[in-house]
Amino acid sequence: TFFQLSQEKILKIMNMVKNKEVSIEGALHLAQKEVSAEKDLLMGSQFNFIIYKYKHYRWQKRILQIDFNTKTIFNIEKGIIKKQFPFSQVKACEDTERRRFSIVFHGRQDYELEAVSLDDKRKIIYLLSRVTQSNSSKRPAESCSGRPADCDVVHEGLLDLQQKTFTSTEWVK
């Protein structure tokens, strides 16, 4: 249950144990209560954000709908659903400069978007981090049985670790 909580909440609960405010069993119970409260808050919820998507050399106004009922992300333009992405396809959310961010999908091109405000961007990234956390808890560890594709392998050279957000890291050549 701890891995579904934010780092801040885990630290808070662990400090409570350290300061002998709660027992270990009490901390586990508290963590389970936090997780179920957060799930209840998100489940049955639908969030809509005005965003801009870069397409054909210009930014187009869209609505990004994150629907926890259907576990789907919708890209809506002028009231018409243009794209649907099941939560299971969401790999990560990357924070880029100013109000821009990217949604990274499994087996699909990244989605570069721009929020109307920094507050909206923070909310979107938070919600998408909840989606990726639920995906990582459901997805079994992927086996490395096959030989990876040549493009995924760096044969020689240096790599730098880029920490974009606390949920998003990337190795760059």
C-alpha cells in the first residue's frame, strides 16, 4: 500500500512511527486508509482541462478529459472526441518548460501539450502520475527474454540521467 502513496505522505507516516505517535500496525492501517480515501476521491471523477496541442505548425485549442469512470483520457476538439487513450497505455507524464508537458504512451508517439495555466499543468501532472502509479502496480515486471531492438541499445558512449519530475526520469545520450 505504501507505493501508492505520495512520497510526502509516506515520509509523514514514517516520521509518525519514528516519533512513536503510532505503532507500525497503526501506520499500515493509516496508509491503507489514505490509499482508499484517495481512490474514493478519484474514482467516479472526471476532470476537464483546456489545453493546446501543437499540430500543423500551430497550437490548437482542445479539451483534455481525464475520466476515472471509464479509465480513459479523451482529446476533445469542438465537442468531438478526436482521440481516446486507455489508462493502460499511459507510460509517463513529463514536465517540460513553462506550461508545456508531454504524455508518454506505450507503443505510441508522445503527446506534447500546453496547459492554460501553471496551476492546471500541476493538476494534470498530478492526475496523470496517479494513473501511471496505478498502471505500475498492476503491470507485472516485464521480462527481458528477447533481444532488444538495435535502436534501444547504446553500444558505447556516456549517458546522463535527466530527472524531469519526481515520477519521470530519462537517460539521454
